[in-house]
Amino acid sequence: MTDGSQARRKRVPLAGCVFCGGRPLSGEHGLPEWLRTLAGFDFPARVVVSRDDQVVHEKDAPAFSQKFRVPCVPCNTGWMHDLEEAVKADVSEMVWGRSRVLTSRTQRFLATWLVKTCCVLQYVDIEPGENIPRAHYEQLYERRTYPPDWCQAWLGRAQMPSAADRPHISEYRCERINVETGTAQEREQEWWFGTLRVGVLMLQVRGCATSDKTLVRPYLGSRVAQIWPVMQHAVRFPSSGTVTFQDMLPAALGQLSFRS
């Protein structure tokens, strides 16, 4: 990342709600507590905090218990709560790999919920707000049931962790990369990727604040389905094949290809 790119970044404000700037703040679970109750993922979890690739804090905690004081009470109990309600029935089944058919409306809500979750989980990082542009926080607050501009989201199926690995029932990573869009007239773009696996459910969102280029991922074949922008009126889960967390990360992109 160039020094100029670093200087252009707008950090998420910490004095008020990360979405609207309001107060008072309230605690929001990074991953919803209903994954432990409704979905039945009542497993211990290992919470690890790192700085510069060095572990600075590590502890055992109940799964999905970590809270972040980043939204205000009206956001947390309003549109954010409504998003959780819109996806919880489907997500609670998909984390176990159970069959679901997602309508275009459900795909839209799931993609929006994923962006919201990534925005909150950014606060597990040492420098919060480093990867997701401020414009996407603002657009998410304004739209509430639609993802921000120039976001893509995918759905896939992972392997269920073994019993010995149940403390790692979920994985999350958000990162920002520079990509060359392939035309001499266009500048290098900054993309952010939020990748989330909970049980069998694999989700990823790719966003950019300055380009509407659509990423094509033929190397993943039919193992993932694009859920935003909606490509099919109905998407069946689970897919015919599985993907790993590493398959989904930007490092696995290889030769980039785009669709207009």
C-alpha cells in the first residue's frame, strides 16, 4: 500500500456509532448469540488477539459471546436487529449444511447482513476501520436492507470442523488489497474482502468504493454461488462441492478476470 493510499483512508469514528455517529453506544455481538441458541452451536471458543503477528492475549470464552461497543442503541435495536431477524432462520440451518433454497430477496438480506457483520468484526483488529471504506458504513446505514455500492457476495459450503477442532467453529478475516483492473485508462483500485465461515457456511463479500468492476472466479466453479448482485432467482444450498477458507482468500485469486 502506498503512503498516499494510507493518507486517503478515512478511519471509522470512535466517538459515536460507527454507522450514524449517534449515542449512546451499545454492545453488539460480533457474531450473533442466536448461533449458540437457535442454531445450537454451543461450543467453547478460543479468543486470540494478535498484534504484528504476535499473540498478545488468548483466552477461552463461550462461542459467539464477544461484544463490541460500536453501534448506538437505535441502530442496534432497529435496522441491525431487523437484519438479524431476516436471516437467522436460514443461517441457523446452513451452518449445519442443511438444505435451503434462497430466494432473491433472501440473498439480498444475507449479503447485507454479511457486510454489517464485517463492519462490526472490524473491531477485532488493532486498527479498526482500516479495511472497509467509510462510504460503505454510511451507505449501509442509509439503505439498511441493501449492500453498499460495488459489493459482490458469494456463498459456499465448507467442511464441518472435526470434534477436536470445534473451538474453531468460526473463522473471519477482513483484508484490503490493491488490484490492477486491466486497462491503461484506469488506476489501480483498492478492494476489501470480508471472509466468514461458521460451521459449514462460507460467505465472502468483496467491496470497492471507486470501481464497479465485477470479479469473475472460474477457478471456484460451481462450488460457490454469487448472491449479490443477484444472478439467480433461487440459489440452492449446499453446493455440489466444498471450499476451504484459504480457497476464498484474496491470495488464491491468481489471474484476475472481470465482467462488465
